[in-house]
Amino acid sequence: MTQPHDLQLLLHMGHPKTGSTSLQHALSAARARLKKQGILYPNSMQLAYNHRAYFVDILQRSQSNLVLTMGGHAESKKIGATEWQQLGEALERGQFSTLIMSAEGLLGNVIRADQETLRKRLSSVTDKQVRALAYVREPSSYFLSQLQQRIKGGRGLEAPKPLQWSRSIAFCRQDLNFDLQVRAYERRQLVNGDSIADFYDWAKLDPAGHAKSSLQANVSLSSEAMAVVYKLGLKSWPKSQAELSRQRALAQIAKRFDADLGDPTKPVLRDNWREHITYINTDFLVLRDEVGLHFSDLAYDRIGVGPAITAPRFKQVEDVCPYDQARYQELMALVKAEFSQLKTGKRPWWKRALPSLQP
């Protein structure tokens, strides 16, 4: 394709659980208005509102569910190449000064990516320095949100591990030569307390008419619903599209009954886990000192100085998030009854995939 030498690439790199979906939907909704300004927010064959499919084949380890949705590793490679080919064709047809792309898995996985392919793809659309933006979330808040995401996606429970963003940030700046800015995903530090307005501010875009983001619930299920989904669902990564679909159906059923039942217990980490997460995340001292990233609610004086606690693998949601036992039992009965009615073919699929539901 012809090199669009005057094109500025604005790359939103995530990280996940920092309002990426809200931002992507807002940019997608503003696509026509942006185009009139010479700004392209491209479509995707897989997900019209974001660009994970453009990078999935070089980030496969971290994008397993999307790889399944796209038909496996070989097919995802074909799709990734096709996405970039169509992007090139769109750039050649239009008169664009700016290209905006958003893929929330890039920041944490760029070091492990197929770096040569990444460089070639980025250089195929611009020879200018890439301007990139990454949001980072306070570690205990991030862990709780990610824990719920893992449970809903059927990936089981995992004890907290230290977050290591500084290596990825340094790699983007030094090895990839990105003009990368890192911002805290914290309401008080976002422009107008709004993640979309904050992105528009960074990108130097006209904010008029943009959709306001929703910073509500970093978690969408109650503690009881998290426990129900974990009890009835998969305990490790889905191995097929069918298993992925089943797990998503379970999460949707639980979410619906959770809302109908009322009086939810908001997920809150037990004090010992919050303390442990703060203690182990020494990288956040580096982020504060080297890139100026500061969180007002993070106890920096506790980082790395303890007291350290033993962090065994927890076996159930209650180990990390307390919940109301009576509400849990009521919700379990509702979800289990509904969920067990779902069938695939002649045999109820849940008997094959979910042993905990068998009589």
C-alpha cells in the first residue's frame, strides 16, 4: 500500500479495566463526525468498535477467548493480515491526517508480542512517531475488577501477582520509540472526571458532542453472583467456542437474576488481601518516580515494607470477597434452575461442561 507519510497515528493501548470499552463505543459512535475532520477510526470485521482483531495474531497468548471466537490461531492470523490490508485500502481512498486505534491488550503484552510484525504494521501506516496513551489502575482496584472478569469468562481464580507495567512502558518508549503518555485511571484525576473527555484532551480532539463515559461499576456482579458463577462455571480457560458461549450464557443469567433479586453485596476485598496487594506492587513506586504516575488512594508507604502476608491460592470467592450466605443460596437456586434448561442437541451441554451441576 502507499505510505501515508503525513498521517499521525494515535494509539490507545489500554490497559484493560480502565474504561476502554466506553471509550471505544464513543469513538465508534463519532466515526462519521471524526471522518469529516480528517480523522479515521477504522472498522473491524470482528468488533466494530475496537481494534483487538488487528493485533490478536501477535498477542495470541493474552487473547485466547478472542482467538476462539475468530476460529482458532490459524484463522486469527489470516484475519489480522486482512484487517491491516483493508485499513491500508481505506487510508488510500480517503484524505486523512489522523488515524486512531484502540486495543486494550497492547500495554501489558507488547513485550511478548511478535515485535517485528508489530513494527512492520505500524510503519505501514505512518512514518511519524506514534503517539500512544495508556491508562493504569490502582492495583487492588484492578485486581478486584480483573477477578470478576476471570470468573465471568470461565478462567478460574488466581491469587494476586505483582503488576509490572514499567517494563512495558520503557519498551514502548525506547524500543518502539512511542511518544507514550501514562495516565491514572482515577476519577479525580481524569479531565472532568470522565474517561472519554480525558482521552479527547490527550488526543487534542474537539470534545463537542462526545458521549459521556460511565465510570460506574468497575464490577457488574454482586459478591454473591460472583460466587454463583464460579461455583457453576468453568474453572479454567474455555477450550472451544461452545464452552465460551456456555460460560457467557451463565454470566448473563446470573447478572439478570442478581439485578432482579436486589440488595446486592458490593464486592470488596478482605483487608488482608488488600494489604498484600499493596505490599507486593513495588512497580508502582517506579511508576511514581519515573513517569509521575500517582494514585491518591494508594498507600505508598506500605509498598514493599509490609507486613508481608502469606498469600495461598484461594479456593472460593468467599476467601477474598465476603458475601451474604442467605442471598447466595437464593441466587444459586434461581440461576441453577434456569441454567440447567439450556441444551445443545439431544444432551444437555451442562452435563458435559459443568460437573458441579450434575445430580
